[in-house]
Amino acid sequence: MSITVLVVGGTGESFVGDERTEVTGLLSAVTDCLDDRFTARWVPYAASYGPVPLRDGLSYAESVDGGVASLAEAFGRCSGDVALLGYSQGAVVVRRFAASLTDAECARIVGLGLVADPHQPPGGVPGCDGWGVAGPGDPLPPSLPVFWVGAPDDVICNASPDSLLRDIADLTGAMELRYPGRWWTEIRKRLLRNDLQNADATSVSPEQWRRDPGRIAGAWREVCGYLPKELAWHQVRIANNEGGQHTSYAARPYGHTPLTDADATGCQTLAMWLQVQATFTPPHHPAPPTTAAWTPPSAA
């Protein structure tokens, strides 16, 4: 049984013009642990969030759209069984692509592995009781086996219900410095529609003002968890003991699960789950690769 693993990295792990095929970034800690039944392939895309990591980068929305197109092309070139892995922004790409699959295409999917999914559902990971910072995402086909890896203190996959960072996520999807007017237009549209995640929890009232100090303190804790464990500016270095949550999955013990021992990382746990899936999933007849030409989005 041969399984192709298509891997989509997070923000900053790929770039426009990326021609690499070998898996890199955090998810290489998953693919490095897989046995010889698996062949891993990197899926390149812009992987940008406006000016992060490059000043003139594509907006998050454009980056995700380009990633979905790139993943669709890679999937169309595969025959036989496939597994899909995504980390952070890459998890959004994977789940958006998976939501569009037909029943026949779903039957070829051995499993989806989503690490630090911004749309992670409550209870997707033990200890994570809230949605990811981006709220509910595209519904996944119920037949697809999915394994989420996340940390309770990683705001990207487990933001508090009324987190101010949800507002930031909602308002920065179209952020890019090349076309600030376009971004401002999208902000105005969202505000006029009042479709922010926190729309029902936000108002201009004394009651709201009493809640806001707690929300600000909560947002500060979530930001500290997201930032690195050490903050540096010129010669100044500041310890951030609660930091590094979003990049912890390849380094820190993930906790005891039935699949691995207590010292296994989140990435190792995901690798073990994929191998179990491969063992107990009957192989499907190879599907011929798609031969239709694919044209990348002009913005990418």
C-alpha cells in the first residue's frame, strides 16, 4: 500500500515561486516519523499574511486561495491513496480543499492531520473548549477521518469565546500593504454587515466597558502564548515563559494518548495516528492523475 502525503505549511514556511518538493517546516517532524508506506510531498504556495513575513506579501485571503489551487493541482497528480497535512494557515488550506471533495475523492483520503487549525472545533483536542481564532470553517465531509493537534494555550486553535484577537482575525483577512484601499473596503463591508465573530458580544455600553478590561487582559495572555519564549530587540532580551505555544508541536511532549507514550510530541502523535489509519484502511484502486492544465492565480 503506497500513500502520498501532501503537506501544506504555515505562514512563512513557503513563498511565491517555491519549487521545493521535500517537506520542510514544522510538519517535517511528522513526515520524518512515517514508515516506507508513505511518500511525502511539499505543496508550495504564498503562505503569507499581508506584510508577514514579507512587507509586500499577499493578503491571507489570497494566500489561502492560492494554496487551495496548489493543493488541488497536487492532488490531481496523485494516484491511489492520499493523506493531507496542514499546519496553521496550511490547515485552513487543507480543510477548504477537503470541503470541496466528492464522495469518490473522499474515499481516497486515508486521513487529514490538522495542526494548530484556526478553525479547530471545540473538543477537537482535549482541553481545547473553544473554536480556533477564526471561528467555524468550511464543514468537512463526515466520511473523512480527521486528527487535530492543538494546545489549550495556543490562541490560534483555542481562542477564548469573546477574544479580541477574533476581531483582529476577522478584520485582517484582506490586509496587505500593496493595496491598503482594498483592505479598508473589506473592513467597511464587514463592519456594515456586522458579521464579526464577536458582533453579539460587543456593544457601546457601560456593561460592555465593565467587560473590556477582562477581555484586554485575556488578549494579552493569548498574545504572550503566541509570541516566542524569548523576545529580542537589538541588545534587549526578555523572557516570555508562557510563549512558544504555536510552535511547540514538534518539540514539547504532547501528553499521554493511547497511540504514543507520554514523551511523544504532537507531531509524533500525528505520525502514529496516520500509520494506524494506513494499517486499518483498505487500499483503493489507483485513480488516474488529472491531466487538465492548471493556471495559478495571477496574484500568486
